[in-house]
Amino acid sequence: MDLVTYKSISDGIAAPDNGDTRFYIRVTSRIYHEHIEILYAKKFIALIGDNISTTIIVDNQSTGFGTAETATLTKYITFENSAGSENGQGVAFFNNANQAVYYKCTFSLGFKIHFLYKTRYSSKIAKFMEQSYIWW
């Protein structure tokens, strides 16, 4: 397997075709300031961080990090929402995936008090959080 370096996490998410093969994106230790959204067409994305304490994604939008009806796997990443009170309350984290796994992740929501973890197809829900933390 060839290794490719992308300028941002979003560029890595945009890279694979929309097939049914898991696409692994290694997220190296550092602080990333970007809005991450995994849309429906990008199935089977895996974001694998180096370390939960040093791999941090900071979003300053009221809509926060989001997934949409995908099979997402996320490990060893901290998600922070830095949008302050001047932006009003909003969603810090939104998961609408049919299948999602968060392993050893931290969610630091700040002023944004909403953590949405749902699916349109409640009978098909398959979400799993293991050794993960949510902080307000």
C-alpha cells in the first residue's frame, strides 16, 4: 500500500473513491484547526490518531464535527469545539452515521452544549464508544 501525505484531514477524507473498502487516514500528532465533515458518499473512512493527548482537531464553528450516514471508525483523537459564546449555543458534535466506532477519543465541547449521536434509521443503529470521554 502506498502512503500519501495530505495537507489537511479534509483532503484525506476527500481522496478515496466512494467504494466499499475501508480507507485509513493516519492523523499525526499536532493540533489541527479545521472543520471536519464526513459526508454520506465517503463510506468506510477510518481516522486513526497517533495519541489521544497530542492529536487534536479544533473546530470553531457552531455546527462542529459531523458524520452523515457513513461507517466511520475513529481512534486516539481529541475533538474540541472552540466556538465561544459570541456564536451562541450550537452543535459541537453531530453523528448521524449508521455505523460508527469511537475508541479512546475525547470530546471537549466547550460552550457548545449539544452532542448529537443519532440516526434516521433507529432500527439499524450500530454505534460504539469505548474508553472515550465527553467534557463540557
